[in-house]
Amino acid sequence: MPDLHEKLAPIFDEVVARNPGEAEFHQAVHEVLESIGPVVSANPEYTDAEVIRRLCEPERQIIFRVPWTDDSGKVQLNRGFRVEFNSALGPYKGGLRFHPSVYLGIIKFLGFEQIFKNSLTGMPIGGGKGGSDFDPKGKSDAEVMRFCQSFMTELYRHLGEYTDVPAGDIGVGGREIGYLFGHYKRITNRYESGVLTGKGLTWGGSRVRVEATGYGTAFFVADMLAQEGSSFEGRQVVVSGAGNVAIYAIEKVHQMGGKVVACSDSNGYVMDPAGIDLDLLKEIKEAKRGRLTEYAERIGSRVKYVSDGSIWDVPCEIALPCATQNELNAAGAERLIANGCQIVAEGANMPTTPEAIRLLQSAGVKFAPGKAANAGGVATSALEMQQNASRDSWSFEYTEERLAEIMRSIHTRCLETAETFGAPGDYVVGANIAGFTQVADAMLALGII
Ligand code: NDP
Ligand code: 2IT
């Protein structure tokens, strides 16, 4: 790992000592601290007021028991989390993840990333994240509903449209947000639409929220390509994952003239030289919550299904990791470079390992970090909150244009900030410094809290 600025190294050591065993959290903190050295040198007030040490300590962390009863009548137990990381810019905002791998370190890494991502959107939202080690796979709708109701029975007291506003993430989509919102409404006797985002269109949701993260990532890449006078037209693209972010990244890439030839789930990847058939993918993954093996079975011999390989072996000019953290490692990066990949943009949160990022950047591959490239989801959540506050409902076209504008502005801010701090074209430095500065200035203004 590269050395940190002399004032930041002891802060990082303290984070590791105070948060033992939370490797993903350490990784996320290190990446930000690596970038902000020049800002700290130029602005001693940040360290004088201990802004960075305070930023690395969540304002509040809630851990709770979530008991529920399965369809056979057996009592099941999970653990729930909500880390309310930073509210300098607005109410805590960030998704809920339901996945068996969830523990405090995952929620803290996600909450930490969310602070800077939300800052970059320019919307008035702080950073937070939550979730549970509950595994929705193989559960009936009734089981998912009972789990969500039990989860909300504890969490509701910490939420509110001005306090903390969750949304979806891995394993949490429209179905779960519905059960969570229904139970919040019942417990509080308030139709408080702005307390959750990602709602359905008939009960306070925003158009384009379902599509927003994937579309936003594709818009961001289109802006990167436009920098060199190019576009998606005729480009071969690989997208990992086959969930919400991946599906809508594929949709927008196809609309913009690119061809996505591979996608994956946690069991394997499919390679379809004709381009991924999106209607079929949506039917299998969205409607039936099925597996990608069915995609290969339904299309037949044209498609290759690989269960024991890496999707990064598939040649492409543009790679969009859209599944989960640390899914693109050094070996994957080397394969992408060898195959002539030119752009990697993160639809997922922290999918690329630090070593892989360094390899890609040194080989001249343009790299867009998640806190910039996947910010379209949370930005559209903020647009949903705006519509809820004004009891309004915008058209698809208007909302999509707002999303595209926000992604353009994030892209410009990243490039301008990187240039100012002597790292032209480095989106990681640009995103971290631009995101950090706005939060740090607000924290200075708000006093020692
Ligand atoms: P979904 O649950 O809809 O889809 C997740 C996809 O990733 C699935 O294909 C899943 O495969 C795969 N996956 C999940 N965990 C693993 C794992 N441990 N190993 C291998 N594959 C895995 O989630 P989203 O699409 O919403 O989220 C994907 C990424 O995007 C996450 O990093 C999330 O934090 C990030 N993100 C999401 C936003 C949103 O608005 N939803 C906004 C910004 C970022 P399988 O079905 O087999 O589990
Ligand atoms: O990682 C993310 O930005 C999300 N999962 C979306 C958060 C949100 O509040 O919409």
C-alpha cells in the first residue's frame, strides 16, 4: 500500500486499532486517505479541528436482534445494522443490504463510501448504510415480509424523513422496500413518504429510481468516452452481476449503441456473442429470481456458461463491475489489460481491489471509482425525496434528464478537481478530494460535534 501523508498515517493506524477485523472498512478509509494528502497539506484547519478523525468515526451505530418465524413455524434469528455515519450535509442516506456476508465491517465500509458519494451528487444528503445477514435467497414472500416487519419494528425509531432515509442495495429491492414502508406506516400511523426511497410508483416512488444506478454508470462512461471524442457505438462491453445495477447498466449501454457480451451471478457467467438478451435476463432475474444457468439453457449453443472461471477473461473494451466488493482482483485486471480493455467503471461499491486499481491505472486504463460512477442511484433517491416533499411526481423523461445532468456534473467535478491537485485524469483522486472537501467544510462550519 502506498504511504500516507504524515498527518494521515497515524489516523489510519488508529482506525485499524479501533475497528479490529473490519478489513473492508480499513480498505475504504485507506483509499480516501491516500487521495487527500495534498488537501491536508494546503488546509491545516482540517487536521487542527480533527475533521478526518471525526469523519472516520460513525456518528451512531445501531446493532439489533431480528427474530422471525419461517413458514414451518420455526423461529429464526438474524442481526440487523444501521450505521449513521455522517449528517453534515443532510439526513443520513444510504441503502440496506440483505446478504449472508453482512457484518459490521461491510456496513461501515459502505456507509463511509456513501458520505463522499452523496457529497459528490451535490444533493443535501448525509451518509449511512444498513442491512442484515439475512439471506433472501430461497425464502418465500411471506418469510421475507415477516423478516422485514421484524427488522422495521426495531429500526423505525431511528428513521425519519429529516433523520435517516434508507433504500435498497444487494438483496433489497421494491418488494422489501414495500414491506418495510408498510410496516413503518403502520407502527407510526404516518404516511411519511420521504422516510424510504426506492418505493413503487403507485405509493410515492420516483420514475427512473429502478434504472438509476445502472443508467447513471453508463452515462458516466459515455462522458468519459466523450472526453476523447468517442462513444459507446460499436463497443464491446462486459458487465459483472445480473442484479438491479447490472441489468440497467446493460439496458443503457445497448440504448447507446454498445454491445454487452457477458454478465454473471454468484454461480458463474454467461458469454453471449450476439449481445445479452435483456428481455430474457429480466424475466429470469427480476421476475423469477432465477439463476443465469437458465439463460444459457433457454438460448442454447450460441451461449457459453462458465461456472469455474472469471468473467474478466472475456475480451472487452469497457468493463463495468456491478456485483460486489473486491470481485475484480489483480489477476482480473491483468486479463483485462492483456485483452485491450480501455475503461473500467464501478457500478458496484468497491468492486476493484487496490492492487487491481493500481495495475489498471499504470497500464493507462481509465478507471472510474464507484463513489462517482454509481452515484446515480442515490442521486435519484434524493430526487424521490424532493418529489415526496412537494407531493409531486415527475415524468420519466424529466427525471432521466436530471439524472444525466447530475452524472455530467460529477464527471466534470472529478476531472477539474484532479487537475487542480496535480493528478490530471485521475478520477479516484478527483472523486475523493471533491467529495471530501464539501463534507469537511460543512463539518468545520458546524463546530465540534
Ligand atoms: P442485487 O441484489 O440486485 O444484485 C447483486 C448481483 O451481484 C447479483 O447478480 C448477485 O448474484 C451478485 N452478487 C452479490 N453478492 C455476491 C458475491 N458475494 N459474490 C458474487 N456475486 C455476488 O444488488 P444490486 O444490483 O442493487 O447491487 C450490486 C452492487 O451495486 C452492490 O455493490 C451495491 O452496493 C451497489 N450499488 C447498488 C445501488 C442500488 O441502487 N441498488 C446503488 C449504488 C451501488 P446472486 O444473485 O447469485 O447473489
Ligand atoms: O450504494 C448506494 O448508493 C445505494 N445502495 C443506494 C442508496 C440510496 O439511498 O439510494
